[in-house]
Amino acid sequence: SMEAVVSTQSTGGLIGDLDCDFEFGNCGYSQAFYTDNLDWKLLQGQDSSYTAPDNDHSTESSLGHYLYLESNSKRSAKAVLEGPWISTDAPDCTLIFYYHMNGKNIKGINVNVREVGTNTTSTIWSVDGSANATLNNWQKALVNVGQRSLFRIEIEGSVKRNYDGDVAIDDLEWNPRCKATKLCSDEQFSCRDPKCIPSFLNCNFYNDCDSGSDEHYCAPCDFGNTGHGVCGWVNVPTDSGLYWSHEDAFFMKVNGAPWTYYYGDAILESPYMHYSNASCQMQHKYQNYQGTLTVNLVLGNGTVILLNKYYSAYDTDWHIVTHDIGAHDLFKIQFVGAPTYLYWGMTAVDDVSFTNCDIGPEAPVTLTSYPTDANVPPYVDVMFNCTATGNPPPSIEWRQNNRMLPNDPRFKVTDQGLLIQNVDVTDNGVYTCRARSQVSQESASASLNVDASSCDFEAGTCNWLDWTGNDDFNWTIGSGPTASGNTGPPNDHTYGTGAGHYIYTETSPPVQKGHQAIIESMWYNPISRGMFTKFNFWYHMYGATTGSLELAMVDQNTNKTSLWKVSGNQGDQWLQGEVNIQASAFKLQFISTAGNGRLGDMALDDFQFSPKVMPSCRHGEFTCENNGKCITPSSVCDFNNDCPLKSDEVRCGTCDFERWVTCGWNQVDGDDFDWIRQRGDTASYGTGPGVDATTGTDSGHYMYVEASYPRVKGDVTKLRSPTFPMSGYGCQLQIAYHMRGYHIGTLAVEVQAEGGSEVMFSRTGEQPDGWQRANITLGGLSNFN
């Protein structure tokens, strides 16, 4: 035979709205935890005592299902099956079902009615077990229910104290004239109160029903002491034929199979539990005598997580153990018992309880942060925030233009919202976050407008970068006044305040007359039919020794044309410049040439193309800086010069820290302090170099770490290279290092690659004075830095 305990309500096996043949579950009928001390079980075929029916009534075969109550040797007992809360309109409403009673220790069957607002039941039909104990066949019961406003049927089976006597029922059928309607829908749980709650609130560690009936047939269970029977735990069929039995009606037990040396498994599963919090724990007792107990956590998606496995030889003691469950939307517990020596092997469990699991009463979804519109240049990262609260916790999904997000690794959904990396114009649109739970849902939207046609320098330089050619100093983002008095702007042009940003050149020493700083755009394509656009910008040239500011265009044939130029002091004011451009592909350069003195700072702000322009390379491609050639990302930093003038390799780690500043080396987040770009002496006496290793002068640059206060022993700072796709077996890294001073710590070079990380070079303590050089063999690596 195969048996399973009738669990909490489900909607399978419906013939009519309230009819049930028990082939696919219990059809909304449930155990009455508060009045009985035994459970109805789903059974197929004969039981071990041979007093159950050979066949069910519906299919008249051993494969059909019926509900079954087995007598117990320890005590008299009864099991009560409750129907859902219903109403009937017909005075001649009747309920038909079939019952089977076999054995001398049967008390009988009662059909009771519990009407709303009462704590008592009235018996409307009964049959005496002693009068039917030897019939051993299915009998028909006709129960006159009558017209009632709101009530539930309770079918009560009773047995005496002995093994000889079993009761079974099957095929509940309501007369169609009843016009019976259920109080709760199939998507709801019917409380004893009566009250209807969403089905996901059943077994969620919180009493959503006033009576607590939604939590009684769930995973927490003492297996009989409180009258809840096995609380909805069921046997899962296995090939071994072993099963858990409700031993003495007070704990669950599985014995070895005496007919075979193969011990096998028996699986006992709880009902599904809804919504636990992160601190949720489960505690239970177990006993092993020549057995093994495996405890699994089974998630709603079918994932099985091993909680623990217990082995024992000749141990008859009960042990109490605790398992961390954590936060899950849906899960159940699985006990796998494996007796290891014939019928002597035994595994038992009891008193399953949970602590700190309740997430509280249901609450509607509330958005706690919202996405906001973003107007940005290409190739920056955009974060749309969206967080929400609710109980149960809501899930959040994102859509772009009311469609699923593209399958693109640049789109990353985080706990805080949606991150889109390296945005381009194809990402433009409306982004909607929808937070929803079974209780309610909320949504919010924001638009993304990626525009290469404008830049106000509030979010960076919009891909205007320091030129990779031979200039002398750099453009810098600034706000408020520049460092030198009587030159430079006091505010930006966009907002006219000290909080707004612009780019500028600082002409204080060591900048000399004739030195140039060049900033260069990405490659553009006009989108107008005639390949025409206007470029507007605002400039500020104030100071007695102001030099010149020039705007030049480079076309795809690398021809360079001067479009605009202004020289000398233009007063302390922002002025507008405008040029016409006609080309199929182009990039622009602003060239700042220093005058004869420090009073010559120049600034730029608020760039605008009209009609609009587009970046010339597709998203993800690299644009060569001298001719606009597009190459694949794998061709960048691969130690091969795929672009003229090596623009694909200049920010790839090979670095003298002069023209390209750090050449792609970046500070690692999460360390204790930072590397600093420096020239000349450091701030501390008796340590550090006075000149760089490249030029041997105090005007050359290097990177260093300052160990003065507040640094303490053990502080770490890391500088990381770009990621290189591949290197040859003979690859070497050459470095110049300087370690002078009494309190020098450790300098290490670590390689991080696909196979892990390894320290390739290390020096500790003071080294000989002056710059030292090291050749470090890296060998053949993939995706490393």
C-alpha cells in the first residue's frame, strides 16, 4: 500500500466545486486539529493490517485513492475531516459519500455540522461501527444537510484501542440542487474563524487566521502531543518500499526492511512553508539505531540544500539539533531515513520547531526609492534606483520600453536598482521597475536619454580626453575659482555658481610660454542628410598673460583643419563660440597655448552640436584616436598596435606617468590609502626620491605612497593595471622602484589571472638608495592584471 497524510487545503481532484474523489489531493478538505487526535490518510490498496479496502470506490482498483483511518494499539482515537465554509440555498440539499469499515475495534462515523458563530457541532448522520464491522465492502451514505447560511461539514471517524479495525471514506458528492457556494476561492485558505486569507499566508510562521488554523498543518510539529497528528508531513514514494510510520501516534519512525539486505531510503516531507527571514532556524529531535538521517532544505524551485547528515550505530538516545534555514520565499523540509541493518535498523524524528522565522503580518508594497530621468553622454554608467518594502517581501522586475531587458551583460539588476554600464544611444527609452507581491504591486518609470551632442561637464568630460599626442600639460575639471588669482572664471557657465563644473588649463609653473594642452573628442558622425552640424561652446579667457585658444577638426583621412582661434585677455566673462562642420566622420581638438606668465588660465563649458551627432563606432567597439577606426575590445591592451599612433595600447599599463598620467592603472577600492602621482621631493624628510626614474629630474613624475600619519603599520594600498586578454610565454614586466627610509614596509607585485593570484615579486625593508630596476617574468597568461 501507499499512504500519505492529508495535508492542508488544495484544489486537485474536483468533480464538482465541492466534490472529491481524492485522486489528486483533498480538494479543500482538511484535518480538524482542534478536536481530534489522529489523522485521515490518503491510501492506495490494502494496508499492513489487512482491514483496509482492497480497492478504492471511484476506480474500483488498487491504484485508486481513498481516505483512511487506522486503529491504534495504544489508545482510542478519532480523526475529523473538515470541509470548507459553504452556504446552500436548497432545503433538500444532500451529501453523498461512501464508507468502508472492517474490524471489531471500530466505533463508527459521524457527520457533524458546525455553523458560523458557534463553538459546538450538531450530528446530522451517524453509523455504528460494531454493526458494520464485518461487511468489508463500500457502503453508501446519504446525509440530509438542508438549507443553511454558512457552515462546514465535519466527518468524524472513531476507532477503539487495538489494531483490528480501520475506517475509510471516498467519493464525496454534493447534490446539484444544493447550489452550494464556498466562502473562499480556490486561491484562498479557509480559516476556521471563518475567514479567507491568501493561500500564500498559509504556513508562513504567523497566525493570519484569528484561530491560528493557517499554521497548524505546517512544518512545525510534535507529531501528536498537541492533537495535530503529523501536521501535514507526508511520505514520498521511493524504490526501497520503506516509509515513515506515526509510531504510537507521538513521533515519526522508519524501520529497516526485514525482507531484504538492501536498506534503502524513506523520505518524509513537510508542507511548503512561505517566507522566512534571514535568522530563521529549525530545531528537532532525532534517534538513530543502526541508521542514517539526512536533513534537507528543498526550495520552491526544486533546489535541494543539505542541512546535515547524522550517522549512528547502537544509539537509542534522543538528540536535539538546530539548523540554520535563512530567508526563503518558499521551502519545505525533507527527512531521509536510511536504516542500515535489516529490520533492526531504525531512524526516528520528533518535535520539529522553528524560531525567529516570522516576517510578520502582510503589508502592501511601498516603493522606498524611485528611478529618475537621466540625460547623459555616451559611454558612462547610469544607475536607476528602485527599492521597495512589503510583507511578504516584493520581487522587483525591470522593463525597457515595456519589454524585457536585453540580454546584455551591461545591464545589471542589483539590490538598489538597475545599473547600465557604458550606455549608448541604443539604450534610450523608458525604464520601468515593478515591485510586486501577492498582496499588491507598485511601479515607477524614468527615461534615459543618451546624447553625444552636448556636455556641461557635470558628469565628467563626456569622452573628451587628454590628447595622446605630444602636448605639454593637461586640461582639468574645475569648479569655482581656479588656484591662481586674477585669472580663470569664478563660476561655471551652466549654473553660474561655484558648484557647477567646467574644464580649464592652469598656466602656473612649471608651465612655460608656448606649452600646449590638447583635449580631444571621440569620433562623431553628423546625422543630417548633408553631413552638416554646428558646434556651439562657451569659453573664458581672463588674465594679463593669456595665450591662445584654438579649435581644430580632424577628419577620417587624418587631415587637421583649424576652425576657430582667439588670443589674449578677453575679460572676466563667459563668451560664446560657434563653428560649422561638414564631414562624414570627424573629431575635435581644443588647443590651449600658454602665454608668458601664470595669469593665463582658460576654461570651456556647455558644448552643443546642432543638428545632433552620433558616436562613429558601434557600442563596445574601440575608436582609434587619430582616424576613427573601430576595433574590437579584444584588440585593446593585447600588446599589439592595432591603431595608428598606438592609441589602443597607451592606457594599458606601460607607463612613465608623464603624458598619460596613470596609463590605465587605477586605485583598488576597499584598501586603506592611495597611491599619489608626484614629482620632485615627497612631503617627508629622509625618505622618497627627489627625481623620477624616467627623466632623472624633479620635473618628471612617478607614483608613490606617503607613510606619514595617519598611516599605521599594516595599512595596504593597491594599484591595479587594466586587464590584459593574453600574454606570450616570454612576457616580462619591467619596473623601477624606490624604497628609502628607516620604516619601509613591503612592495609586492601580484598577478591575478583566471587560475588565481600569485605574488611574482616582493621586497621588504629599506633598499639601496636610488631607483632600482626589476625584470619580472609573467609567462603565458589569460585575462590577467
